[in-house]
Amino acid sequence: MEVQHPAAKLIVLAAKMQESECGDGTNFVVTLAGELLNQAEGLLRMGLHPIQVVSGYEQALKKAIEFLESHIYYQVKDIRNVDEVTKCLKSSISPKLQE
């Protein structure tokens, strides 16, 4: 499928990058991007300039990263240590193995 719209092209690119990096989660990427665009449309209709919307999203990104970094439960210090990586991945992989 050939995509023409610039925003849609970016969503396709993001989904492809997610697929190549993780092999999963493309639905989440597309859904999140769609919702960000949906919310941006509302902000534009309220009279905000696109630069203000982008700036707000960048501020939200910084806050989200701060929040996530302050809530790290377990961090892998040596990615070559199989036991350490297994401990980290176990909770995210377990639900998929039960299916």
C-alpha cells in the first residue's frame, strides 16, 4: 500500500521501526500516534499554533521519561549476563507463553 499523507507516512515509518527493533508492538505504535494526532487536532481547533502543540508534546515526553526513570523496578546492568536479562524479561514474556 502506498501512503500519501505526510503524517500517515510517519506513522508507517514508526510502525516499521518498532517492528524491526522489537518485532512486536506495532498496533500500540499506530494507536498511540493516532491518538496523539487526534488530540493535536483538538488543540489546533482551539487556536493553538502547531509549534505550541509540538512544544507541549516535547514537554510531555520529558516528563514521561522522568517518571519512567524514577519508577524503574529492575535494570539490567550487564546485557551479556543471561540470568540478569532473563529476570528482566520474564514478566513481559510470561503472558505470551501462557497462550
